[in-house]
Amino acid sequence: MAAHEVNRMPKEPHFMDPSTIFGQTLHNGQPAHLFISPHQYVQGHGVLDRLGEYLAISLSGSVGVLITPGRKKNLGERISKSLTSAGFRVSETVFQGESTVEEVRRAAEFFRTCETPIQAVIGVGGGKCLDAARMAALQLGISTVCIPTTASTDAPTAAHSVLYDEHGVFQSVEFSPVSPLLVLADVDVLAAAPERYLVAGMGDAFSTYFEARCCMENPQGRTARGARPTRAALAIARQCNDVLLECGAAALEELRSKQIGPALHQIIEANILLSGLGFESGGLAGAHAVAQGLTVINELHEKFLHGELVAIGIMAQLILEQRMDEADTAIRFMKSVGLPLHLGQLGFDPHQRDAELDLIVKHALDVFFIRNEPFEVTKENLKAALLKAYDFGRRYRPV
């Protein structure tokens, strides 16, 4: 099953879309089951200062760093010191803000022309910066290291990335043949980010079980690599859901009191690792299709984080699937941690903006993983689900 074919990155001859391999049917008429993960995931207090030590286990020589402007100011010296102390030569460039074809090409060309060949691209920042780092590394045929600076998405562990256009509208999914060499989650760095990012990460992670279950229950469900999901991924996704329900509110209390405790540790792991493994080897479905569809409206893309849009998608998916008891549980959890419950909280009244709602629906239907739903999703039933989700959410929080 091919990704949405819009403005795809050119591939080197030895790179292939893995869905052309793993999506092939076997003797039983089904594709293989596939589980993938990063080589190493390290989480803890101050682990950023040991980056060079961890990386020296696998690599030596030169590395490239793609870093967001704010993180260059706050963390750049620490990263450089850790790497150089471990014997690495470092070349650094600043991420320009959007994971576009042009930005990936710019970064790849910068690293390609370094004085000595680099062995890995280290992405430092949010999800889009990490996506661009992965795609630049793909163009160069080298490893990726992901250092998230917010726990706002599950992108760090992934072996595939999302391309957007210059306006931030979803364009395509790009695949790397290998997972990140290292994902480094420094609890102190992540806890220093604004609360909103942790909450958005819970929104992104909260969809993981619902979407992985959907793919598992649908015999035609596929992961983004064209394979069937694994039971391991579904179990991880279920654990992710359990941790969120158990620890979400408590983690926010720890964050607000500046007392990092076990709940915050568990939510960081759920947002990044459990959700990352669960979605990539478990599959995506309606929630993320809706979230990507919402990016077609500029004000939603510009003002709201990915996980906040996914929260809207969760409610649409559960209502589309007529799982109303779960929709009630989901909305109570989302309210407890401050996630948006309906489009009205994003300043978008779907009853008053019908033409734009149609555009959202059209864009969501173009996202390939919506086909993992166990029934045909049409313009009519998806639009109806979004409207019903809006009305349902307003019962819990009118504005």
C-alpha cells in the first residue's frame, strides 16, 4: 500500500519503499507481520551530557547536528561538549522550521559538503526537526540519532517521517530502511518544556491503542510499511493507554510543582517510546487521518500542536466506529489533562464552516491509513462523525 503520492522525496537507487517488500502477500494470502524499533532508547536525568559516550558505543569520526534555533541557544554547547569530549567532530546547521522537501535537501547538502564525511545526523528539537533529520540521513545513507526536546509526539522512535509543504499541510510519508540508532530522552530537558507540549504528547499517544486495535481487528489492516501489525505492538499500545489513564493527571501535578516523580517519568516513556513502538508496528487509522486532514486549514495548523489535532481525531474515530462507551471514557480523560474535546475549542465551528469541513474531510480521505478502518470511510460518514463528535464534546465543555 503506497503512501499518499504528493511531492515525494527522490530516492537513491538502493533505497526502496519498504511497503513494496513487506506488503507482498505470502503463501497464506497475507503479508508478513513486522515489528521495528530504534536500536537504543535512553531515558533519564541529565542523559544529554552523556550523548557522546552513548554514541561512541556504535560510531566514531564526524557527526552532523540539525537543531532548532531555540535549542541551539539553550542546549547547543552541552551537545557539542559531550560529542567532542567523546572524540567526535561536529558540524551543525539550524533547522528552518518546516519538514519540507526543500529543507531536507538543504540539510542533506550541508552535511554532504562537510570537510570529513559524517557518520550520523543528530536531530535536536521537536517532531518536524527530527523528521527532517531522518530524511536528510536517508539521503546520505547514514544513521539518525533523535533527541526530542519536548514529549509532544511519538516521532522520535520512528523510522519514517512526514513531509509537509511550506504552509504546513501534510504531503506524504517517507520511509527509512532502518530505525534511529539512538533515541535520547533527557527527563530534565523534557520537563522544562511548556506544559502544553506534554499534554499534546498525551493526545498523540492516546490514539495509539485505538488505532492499533483497529488495524489488528481489520484483516486488511496494514502498518505504514505494508505489513500486518504484531501482537507485541498491540500489547505495547494497550500499555500506553493504561499508563496515560493512570498517570496523566498526576504527571501534570508533578510538572506544575516542579517535582519530577514516577508519574512524569512514565508519561514521558508513554508519549515517546510506548506510543512510538505501538503506532509504527501496530498501525494508524482514522484518528491520525483526521488530524492530518485538519492541517489543510491554516489557522488549525498554525495555532495548534499535532497531538491537539489528534485528540479531535480520536473522538471522530471512536464515533465513526460507534464505540460510544469508549468515547465517553476518552473524553473524560482528555478533559482531565486539558486536551481539546471538540473543534469549537480550536475556534472552528463545523456547523458554520461547512465548505471548510468538506475540505478537511477530503484531505483526510486522501491519507492512506484511513483505509485501515474495518469499513469503507466515505465523505458522508466521516463528515457526520466529525459533526457528532463536535456536539458530543460540547456536552462536556461547551466552549
